[in-house]
Amino acid sequence: MILTWLYVPGDRPEVVSKALHAGADAVIVDLEDAVSASRKEYARGATAELLGDRSHPVPVHVRVNALDSPWGGADLSALGGLHGLAGLRLPKISSPEQIAATADRAAGVALYALLESALGVERAYEIARAHPALRGLSLGEADLRADLGVTAESGLDWPRSRVVVAARAAGLAPPAQSVFPDIRNLEALAASCARGRALGFLGRAAIHPRQLPVIERAYLPGPAEVSAAEEIVAAARRTPGAVALPDGRFVDPAMLAGAERIMALSRRDAPVLS
């Protein structure tokens, strides 16, 4: 189960090497926003060299350039068949056809769509069902804010819920939250993660290693949650059918499923949705 994803610039291989040991569950080598136009070719070559080595301590994903950019096609051609590649992050997706076309070019590679426009959010469910190679959705919130003209944090609540619902409806894993840009304000990061978890997200992308433990703590259930979940599961196992807890609550199938999800998440060794 991946809760923390660490972005790292693809044109800085020495930083990528450090990121692989920084404590993230997965590393995303970025060829897009973090790399200037003059460094795109170098970043692609350095990333291809990295992915030629299969021995990575954590899964390595790559965010390629937008498919309609001057570099997107070359990224897919250079990286698609490399054994060290765990997944491709596809930015600025706005149609299911983009997913299908990428799946044809990068056969056998897990794909993740980044929705960064109003059109992409509107088509979230269609995109989520576009191809079996698609394993997840997430938002690119910086671009989405600009596209929508959103200034208040609450303005993104509906797109966030939309992508959570679309992923679930399509049978995909819960989305990870978009990056939190202020790497110093860890208190605000924790509050944002708590809000994201309440909305149905699971885990978060980071842009600095110091954010990783905050994200993990926010998304892993605490002792009180685990204890309450264990009580629900134990009660359900003791008595088939409707069961009343000491506090008066009845254990129904939905409550039991939620408790089992919390216990699975606390172990980090089982799917959290089925």
C-alpha cells in the first residue's frame, strides 16, 4: 500500500538517488514541471539510465510531459519498455482517448491520470474507465486552480470529491492528494491531510522529504481508531446478524466494512477497498 509519493526533478540524478532512500513509499521522477525546456532531453536520458537498473528500494514512477507537448511522445518512446518503471503519471489528461493511446504506446505499464482542468474533472469517470492499464486518478491542483479561477480552498472541494467518487465507481484505488506547496508549514500540511482523508483520499504526494512523516501520520489510523475497529469486528464475529455495541450503536454491514478497512490500513498489508 502506497501512502507517500515523493516528487523529484528528473534532471538531478543525484537528488533522485537520495530520494530513493528518503522514506517515501514510491518516488515520482518528474520530467514535466520541475524540468526546464532546455533540460528535458538530459532529464529523459538520465531517467532512462536509472530505470535500466531494476534494483530500486521503492517503486519508481515517472511523470512524463503532456502528451501534446513537444516532449511527451519522446518520453513515452524512451521509457515505456524499461523494466525499472513501476508506472507513468500522465499530466493534463482531459479525455479517455488520451489514456487509450498511451496504453497502446506503453504496453504493460501502469498508468495514472492527472486531471488538471475543468474538462478533465467533468470527464473523470470516463477517463477512469478508459483502459485496464489505468490504475489511478489524481488532481493536479495548481493547474486546476488556475483553470477554474479558484482562490479559496473550499473551491476545490467539489473537484476533490468528484475524483474520489469517479475512482471508486470505476473500481480504482482511492486517489492520493495533490502536493502541498509550503514545505515549511507542517501544521497546515497535517490539517490539509486530515481534510483530504475525510473526503476519501488515501495518501499524498510530497515535494520534500520532511513532508513524508506528516502525511503518513495523517493517513494511518491512530490507536483509538484501531481499537474501535477491533471492537466492531470482534462483536460481528461473536454474534451473526445485528449486534449492539455497549454505546448503543448497531453494527451493520457498512460499519463492519469500515472497521475492516481501518484495520487493513493500520497493517498496511491488505487492500483497503474491495
